[in-house]
Amino acid sequence: MNQPLRLKQGGRIDRSKPMRFSFDGKQYVGYAGDTLASALLANGVRVTGRSFKYHRPRGIFGAGFEEPNTLVQLGSSALSEPNLKATQVELIDGLEARAVNCWPSARFDLMAVFRWLKPFMPSGFYYKTFIWPSWHWFEAVIRAAAGLGQSPQQPDPDHYDKRNLSVDVLVVGGGRYGLEAAIKAAEEGRDVVLVDDKSQLGGALLYEHQQLNGNSLVELLDRASKLSKLRVLTRCTAFGYYDHNHVVAVEMLSDSGLRQRLWHISAGEVVLATGAIERPIVFPNNDRPGVMLASAGRQYLHRYAVMAGRQIVIATNNDSAYEVALELQAAGVKVVAVLDARTNPDALVIAATRERGIRIEFGAAPSSTRGSSAISAVEWHRVDTSGKAQADTSNVIDCDCLLVSGGWNPTVHLFSQSGGSLRFDEILQAFVPAKSVQKERSVGAAAGTFDTPLNLQPLWSVDVSLLKRTPNYSWVDLASDVTEGDLRLAAREGFTSVEHLKRYTTTGMMTDQGKTSNVNAIGVMSTIVGRPAGSVGTTKFRPPFNPVTFGAVVGQHVGAYYQPLRRLPTDELQRSAGAVMEDYGGWARPAYIPIKGESEHDAIKREVCAVRAGVGIVDYSPLGKILVHGPDAATLLHRMYVNNMKTLKPGFCRYGVMIGEDGIVFDDGVLTRWDENTFQVGTTSGHAERVTEWLEEWLQCEWVDLDVIVEPVTTQWSVIMVAGPNARQLLQRLGMDIDLSAEAFPHMTARSGHIGDIPVRIMRVSFTGELSYEVSVPWSYGAALWQQLLKLGTDLDVTPFGLESLMVMRIEKGFLHVGTETEGTTMPQDIGFAEIIAKKADDFVGRRSTMTPEGMRRDRRQLVGLAAVDGATVLPVGGHLVSAEFQKPPHKTQGYVTSSAWSPTLGRPVAMGLVERGRERLGESLIVYSARSPKPVAVRIVELAAYDPKGERLHG
Amino acid sequence: MRYSALSIAINALSGHSNWKPAWRSPEPKSSYDVVIIGGGGHGLATAYYLAKYHGITNVAVLEKGWIGGGNTGRNTTVVRSNYFFPESAAFYEKSMQLWEGLSRELNYNVMLSQRGHLTLAHNRHQVEMSLRLMNAMKLNGIDSEWLEPDDLRKREPQLRLDGRFPVLGGLMQDRGGSARHDAVAWGYARGADEHGAHIIQGCEVTGFIKQGNRVSGVRTNRGDIVAAKVCLSVAGHTSELAAMAGLRLPITSYALQAFVSEPVKPIVNTMVLSPSTGIYISQTDKGEVLIGGGLDMYPSYAQRGNFHTVETVSAGMLEMFPAFSRLRLMRQWAGICDVVKDSSPILGPSPIDGLYLNCGFGTGGFKATPAGGLTMAHTLATGKRHPLIEPFGLERFTSGALIDEAGASGIAH
Amino acid sequence: MLKIDCPFCGVRDESEFRCGGQSHLIRPGPHGQVSDETWAEYLFIRDNPKGWHMERWQHIYGCRQWFNIARHTVTHEIRAIYFMTGQKPVIENDSSNA
């Protein structure tokens, strides 16, 4: 196949393995070892992208993560991925790529009309306009025009993984200095990992001289491969450097079921051998396709055997580009001229270039490019040492490629992320690492060390102000579409600090994070404001160094592995019975268990009536269970609960309310004292962990003298609640060695015993208002107990019920539910505990907070029952209570409905709410307002318990 | 210099070479009527409203670095007024109303984008809490609307409704949305400057001039400045500055992270908050998907994030928006939030005479920028608290009258 | 990502721990003798320094023990780890902590 710019030989590609691919719908062929960018270049594709704002045609500019221009969308539908840099995409057979942000193609883009709007779109123009009639009128259009590629719209079918690594030394960058550092450390016996973002180690050795100080790449790789202490990860980009020498890297995987792997690397020492990034030269029309970094042209030549052009001009302000000129010529590529901005440079490489007959123009710099879309000629002028082009020195050279080198910026991103400070190096005219904060060192070009001096003369931008011609745009940031004029405008308007400059012009804010633009922007600003570049300052670099997929960041914590729901011991039994399982505090629990297509309402009605008239069972295992034992257990709990826990006798249960030190109700539950030194604390299911932590914190941090052990046992015991008038009858059939009679085992007591050999613990407590037992057996026996109860209770019509039925029953009974009847301001005195507090002499956690002026306020919201005046309307939960004079909002609220249900037992609605001074206002009428109700509902404040207010049934 | 499409067109003819600085850069004087420490949105807005409503123009805003460089430029730009308690509702709704006229008032496009702010409800309990909040908002005169899953499917097609945290509905404030953070600082700065206030960047306060229990000025790296009244609006540095004046505050500072994806074409329409996953997500006008979550877990003044939080928040994001797995994280940053117990601000005079506080907004100060400025200007000018901030005084920590929005609505603020 | 040297378990990643905030708080009491001001000071007022912070952490996904840490709130460097009953260490301020 025709690859017009491919050299016949050389490169690290495999010509025996052709790879077909498409770009913008056209078919091409490259080779194994190519990147998409090198293959496009080989095929002579010159316009490879469109710029972000103005849709100017752009070509391949770099060769790696620095690429600002060529962003592609790969694949389609669920496997589609936007915004990949073509220089980072390894070519595979069948690859489909499209340029982003253009339509229908990069070559012919209808959105290119934006080009002509550039004069009206200077930096920050949107702050000055779109004000009338309002931003809203313009925003949709602007949003649609912005953005680059398209997000996939289906879940990602691929998998991602994470690994942790703890090593003595992490080396980032597999070039010469990185390899040498890794080899040295491994030879000293240290555990070393070397990561490199490319598919092959070698860094610049892959395309620069193969022989340096006697260490050829082959030799280095050979030595490295023999070291068992050295682990190498290629295609692995270190992108984040965090506290305590923690570096995060992402590895591209191609040959397994995994797509990418995230590495968490904890290193004793980090060696940053990240090299340097060449920087462009800012001059008019420097964005034309065919303008490319000299180092990129060099990489394409050596790695991929691709000519960046057939007639190449090189523009530089330092020595490094001469090497490129020599190598290109040696490979048979015509180097038309080298334009060197320096007036009188002297170096061996320049002499060598001259000897080979390559034309060199000193004191010369490009002042424009020409061409219909890609470059066909470069215009240059004589420049003085400040980069000012001299009038009447215009020259034009035909070419199809202009390689530029404006100097080199050490890749200090990870160093900066580590917290290290940068300094401006006057010789390099670039930022280099100054002071380390973490255990880290930079080596090689990353530290500003270059093997041969660059002899650089600063050339921040070619100043064409003396030339009489219509101004053209000199691009500073190709990715963000920012020109020198934009920077000038920012400076004119006072946005001179680096951060203001960045934000006002958006320089450095694109997907390349300004890798080829940040330092030039600072340099250009320094010339505008007339201050040294070093004093303009630099921004801190933020992670990630290179964009990383969210898939890799998340790893396997997706789908079923994202916060899995906890399962009941009877989970399978519930599901096979058709239970509607919902998330209650992180547990999958049955909301209700419909039979034969019952509605939720009908199922709940049936379940409630079954419990009230006979017996029902519910898996109650998630309720928190914490054993608190030791000589001081009673003292600890007495201090932790509002209620008096010292007077609780062994074998008895007591309801307790726990509040925070801020006085706000935090949890409730039933505490059981098994013996003098052992309590079992019951918590709400959602707070089991939190209460354990809370007890531990007070025990270990405040009352360190107390002799107590806190032991969470929630998932050691399955609990089945057996409730209803026939509950005792059912339990008696289990054949336990426990006397269940009302006299021997009264309400609010607990007993332990056995079912056969199996230990069982029973608490006689009630959240339904019926005779009720909570029967605990070791967790793995929970399902068996459940099945046994169903079997034994067939004639009693034992009915499994769900949480929603339980809720209806506790609302009928006026029992509060923490988090529903309480919120972030509710104190124990608001829910009926004022008397209990008054009777307790001792301090407890949060007590002092209940005594503040706010705690003592007379008009606090208190928990009361609510009854619809019409006796029929179910009150809307979340509806607010307003005065009887209410007409329409806005209006002052006096509280709200916390719980509400239709009571199948009573045949009327029941409800509770928090109401200002509610306890004093029993009998008063109010209105419930809810935006979703057709009309306000009149209610009366009533006692909490609507069902069995005297509590006779639970004592039965 | 008035900004408009016409002014841009005219200036285009001269290559945009005639624009004037958006604000001056004066040398600090030795004395002002009011010194505002902190050139963020709140401080600049305070200066602006002092001039506009109270005729007080002998004002300096002292900024250690560059204006808008603190939390103003480091947040997720959410604007909303969906609050539960009447005290908060009144304050934040005032702010919302000011936002709605702000671009015109300042002649600076702050890009208020009322795309709607959506709070999801993932279970029955959250549905009940959402309805409680919705009715509270209605009674407070604030727009809110309950959306069923079918409505949500239309508004946010990429949102997963049947995942680990199913979506049973959502509370929408249509007037909620976002604004351009930098523009808020720059717009207020330009407005304050036009009225004569001095905006002084690179001026770090190093101490206070005190006589007894009275602050009568500040010491800075550019000399002492006398002022009858000093206002502290330095979110992220409040404890440190207050300590210089001898004041201890109920504040702990934490890093709050946010991050963006690479820009993509429109895919997220509203601002979505998912209480169970703890994430919020929106898309910037530029096309970046913007994601935030909870605070980093320990006190910090480091304006850099912790990767653990990024992993947790991203996992929540992919749970709700599974298609975004192949989008790429482009930039991560953190702001320092001054967190108080009840997640409501501290606004008004301090126990030290002459020293006023605007702090404690925690994670939610950006949306309050206009109201914070308006009410603090009133308080500084008249010596009396603006009625809207009476409940937000420092005394509430002693009286116990906290305004715990997070606790009340169950939704992180 | 902090590496925390649990005095009972050794060095572990921060994700195994929970930060409990400022340490060395003195709880006033008994409740009947504490003024609103004293209580508010204890409950709400915090040092919140930009610098060395004595704070307590729990190894929640490990031994569940609480202990104290001296940590710099800007650099996040950990300089001392000591038991709950230990004395507050004196940390020299050095210039590297800016």
C-alpha cells in the first residue's frame, strides 16, 4: 500500500505486519509499531484536526503526550473513547478514528466559519457580552459548539483493575537516566520499579544517538533484564504524585480481558527521569499543519521511519535542532534551510551541518507560513536579539514542513505535584526543580541536565510589529486556541498574574494541560510586561499528568462491586417467597412480601392484620448488636445513654436514647443486661458501626480508666422477630429450654437457652405493640430457624412480613424511628425524654448541650400524634404544619409530618409529626400543607399512640 | 468602559488595543474607612455594595495573592437556594435573586446558567426527606418541583435509575445552576473599582493594629493601614487571620476536591446531586464534566487533593453515570473549606470591636457571594447586622441556636 | 495518601484509618457547673493551625485503637505518633514546612 512519506528502511516498526485503519472515514494502512499519528503522517495526511474555538485546520505537532492538535475519537458506541491524542494511540488493525470537534471531517469542516469570527472573539469576550437579554439565550448554542469528542452513551463493557506496590525505589521514565538510576539501585539490592509510558524503554535513546558515554540502549536493556530486583512496567504512565511518596500510575493493557490497570506505588525514594518537552516558537501563522516540533520530526524519523515532510525547514534558537537536520539529511530527507534566531552561535554541530551543505541563516526567524491549508512555504525575516523582525528583510522558502525548536522545558509536572518548588533557570530559560519536599530527586533532562549545552537564546515570540502588514495570529496555546494577541489583551486589562492570565485566556487548560504552551505564555507575558520571565511566576501543576480514564480510577468498584448490599441470613428465602427487597441502611431487606400479584397496599394490609390477629415473623438480624463487657460496663453505658443504665437489672431490657455531645438525638435501641458485667447494646441497623465507634472513642479517648471491652456482634447472631398474640404459642413449639410464660418471661426481659444444641437468646421487646420476641441464634442457623417457624406455624397462619408493615405498626403505636421522627436539631426533650433526664442526676454525653438557651426554648418542636379531622385523609409525609388561617405560600411553618400511614388495624389514617410546642397543644387544629396534595388537610394534634395506648397487648 | 457586543466589534477594528484595565492597581493608602481582607468574591462584593448602597468608597480590599484565587476560583460553581430552614432560605434566596440580575448590574457576564439543580432520592426515606424539603421551600417562597423517574429520564438521559442506588425521584430547583467563578470576582472587582474602592493585590496581612479590644487597622507586607472597620473574608485562612487578632473560632479547615473530565459535547444537562453516592456532577459550558464529592478526611491547608477521595467519588459517579467510564479525568484540584458544626456561615461583628467576620461557609460559600457581600456591606456601613444575617452570628454557638441544614434535610451542603 | 505508622500494627495506608480531629480536648463538667461559654469553647472552638496539629486517629480497619498524631496541615508530614495518654510532643518549627 502507498505510504508516501514512509522510508524504505529503518525505524522500530514491523513492515511485515500491515495494519489497516480508518481516519475520518478514509481507509489507510500503517505498520505494527506505528502510532496513529505516525501512520497518518506516513500516509501524507496533513490536516488531522480542528482547533477548539476557531476550527482552524491543524496537523500533527508532537509525538507523545504533548500533542495539542490531533485529538481523535476511537471506536463506536459503548467502546467509543473521545479525545485521545493520536500520538498516544498505538495502531492496531481495524482501528477506526475520527477527528473530534469538526463536521464532517477535519479536512473539510463546516464549523470553520468560526475562523472568521476570531476578531470578535478575543480572550474573555464572553465576559463582555451575551449580557442582554441574558446569558441563557446564548448558552445552549455555545455549549453545543464547545466540547471536543462525544461521550459514549452505554455502560463500559471493559474491565479495569488496581494493584498496590511497595518498593524501595520508583523510577519514572525509562530513558537513559531513568534506566541508569534503576539499574544502579537494583544492583545495590534495593527493590526497584521502573515505569515508562511508551511501549518500549529507551526514551530519547530510541530516536537520538544510540551511543552515549559508552552506554548503548541495548547494553542498558540487557543489564536491566538481568536484575531480579528491577521490575519494569511499560505503557505505564505515572500521573499523580501524592503525599508520603505515593505515586499513582496507569498501565495500558492490550492482550488480556483487562483494559487498563491502576498502580498505587508507595516508594521509599522516587527518581524522576521524565525528560524534557521541546517548546515551540511563537510567530504568526505558526499553527498551520506541517509545523511541528523538531523533536517530534526526529522521533517520526527514527522510531517510525516517517518523513515529517519532503522539503523541511528548521527554525531554532538553540543547538539541539541541528542534530535533527543532520539526521534527516542522512536519512535522505531534504533539509532546505535552518533558520537560527541567534546571530553568532558557535558549535561543532553547526559546523557539521554547514559541512553537509545545509543552508543556515543566522539572525533569522520565521515570520509567517503560507499554504492553502497545510504549509507550502515559510516566510522569514532577520531578527535582532530580542526577536524583533527587521523591516525589508523578508524572504520566502518553499517547504512542506517546518520543524521548530524554541528550547526545552524539563518535565517537572510530577515534581511540582510532589510539592517541590521550581526556579527559573536563566541558561535554559526554563523552570527546573529547586527544592524537594518529599523523598525524591530529578535526574537528566527533568533536572535541567542536558548532555550537550543548548546554547539557547531566548525567543519567546517573533515580534513582527516593525513589518508593514496586516496582523496575523501568533499562537501560544494550540490546544486552547490562544494567541499572543490574547495575552496582550489580558495584560492590557490587568490580568498579568500567571493565574489570571491562565484563567482569562484559558491558556494551558486543555487536554494537554499546556505542555507546549505554559512556559511560552509566561515568556511572552514577560516580554509584554517587561519583566524577567522568572519573576512572572509559574502555576502549580495538578494531577493528572496525562488524562486517565475514570474506569481505571474506579477499577473493579463498579456494578455489583460498588458498595454491595448486605444480605440477611434469610435473603434467599425472602427472595424466593417473592419479597420486594429494598435498601434499608445498607441491607437488602423485604419491604413487603406480596402474594399472587398483591399491590403494596394490599400486602401491607394483610401482613399487618396477620400480626395483629395472629403471628408474623420478620428477619430482624441487621439491628446492631454490641456486647459491652467488663467491670465498668454499666458505668460506660450510663454515661453514653440518656437513660439510667446503672439501675438496669440482669435479665432485663431497657430502651435507651443516645445523643451526640451536641445534644442531638443520634440513635436508639434496647439494651439488655445479661449479667452484672455484660450488656448487649441494640442499635438501629444503619448505625451499628457508628455506635461501636462512638463507644470505642469515648472509652479510649476520654474515660481511659474504665475497664470495658466493646465487641460488635451484629453478624454473629441472626434475629427473627416473632410478633403477635400467637407468638408465644409458636415459640413454644421450638422446644426450647426457656419458660416462655408471661409470669416467667415478662415484657422487657431477656432469656438465654437452647434449641436442641443450638444456643438461643430471646428478648421480649416490642416494636409492633404486640406480644413480641426477638429470637437470636448463631448467624448460620438463621435460615433454618425461619423455615422451622414457618413449618411449625402453618396452622397458626404464621405470616412473614416486611419493613413497611413493621413501619405501619410502629406508627399506629406511636413509636418513633430515629432519623424519621428526629433530625439534625432534635433533642431528647423534644421526643418525650425530659422527665427521664430530670430524674437522672449524673452527667451523660451531650447532657450539657440540652441545657443551652436553645435547648430550654419553650417553642421547640415536639413529637406528637396527628389525626386528620375528616378521619379519612392519609397525611402526606413531609407536609408542613401551618396555622389554621393558611391560604397559600409563603407561610410560616410550625413543623411537619414525620410519619403517616393508613392503619388497617384502626381503619383510619395515623400520623406523627414534630410541631412547635406540640405537647402543650394537644387538641389544637392545624393545616397540613403539601405541594403535592390537591388541597390542604385539617389536622388535630393528638397523643402519639393511636393503637392500644395503654400498652396492654405487648404485656400479654 | 462599558462592555457590550458593540464595544467588542468596535475594538476589533483596532485589534483590541484600546481596552483599559478592568480595575486599577493602586498603592495602598495609610488609612481607609473600611479594610476588607480577602479579594475573593465575598470581599469584592462587600466593597462593591458598600459603595453602591452606602456611599462608602474609601475602601480597600487587600488580597495576599491575586483576586479570586482562593475558593472563589476553586469550587464547583453551584448556585441554588434549596434550603430547609427559613433563616437559610431567606439568605440564600436573596443571593439567588441578586445572581439573577448580576450580569446586567455589573455589566459583566457572570454566566449565570439556570440549568436546574436536581437532588436525587434513592430510597423511601430520601423521598420523604425531599418532600419535606420541597414543602419547606414552597412555604419559604422558593421554587421547587418533584420529578418522577420518567421525568428524570428525559432531563438526564445518562443517569442510571436502577443501579445500586435506584432513583425514586428527584427534587428540582429550576432556578438553580451555575455561574462562572472567575467572572464573579472580576465583575465585582471592576464594579468596586469603578466606584472608587482600592483593590490591592499582593498585599498580605501580617497582623492587626489593636488598642485594647478594638482593631484599628492592619499590618501588611506593604505597610500599616489604619481602618475604622476591618472585615475578614478569607475563606480557607480564617482561623489563622483571626488568631492574629486574638480570636479563636469554631472552625476546622478541610480540603474539598473537585475534578473535571476532558471536554465532551453536551451530555449532562443539570446539576445533579446524589445523596447516597455523595457525588454531584454537572457539565461546564466548555464541555468538561465537573465532579465533586465529600471533604477529604482530615484537616488540611494543602490546596491539593488526595487520590483516595478521587477514587471514591469517581466510583459514585460511574454508579450513577456508567457511560462515563471511558471519559478521562483531566484536572484535579482542591479548595480549603472552613467548616463549622452546623454548616451555616458566621456573618457579622466579632467579639473584637471593629472586626467583622464573613466566614464558615464550609463547602457552600460560592452561591452566597452576592448576599454575603450585600449583608456584610450593610453591617459594616450601619454598625447593625443586616436582618438576613441576624441568625448567623457567632453567638449561636454559645446559645446553641445552630442552623443545621445538613442535619435537617439529610443532604450534604 | 498518608502512610500512618499505627503504634500497634505498623505502617498502613490512610484508608484504614479515621481522623477524629483535634486531640487533648478537656471535657468540662459536671454538667451543672459548666457555663454556656465554657461548653461552647469545648464543643466547637478548635485550634485549626496552619502547621503542626495534634490530632487523634483510629485504626478503624485494623486494631481499632485510638492514638495521637502530630501532623503538619500544609505538608501533611507526620512527625510524631503517641498513645492517647501520652504527653503532647514539642515539635520544632522548621522552614521546610511552608
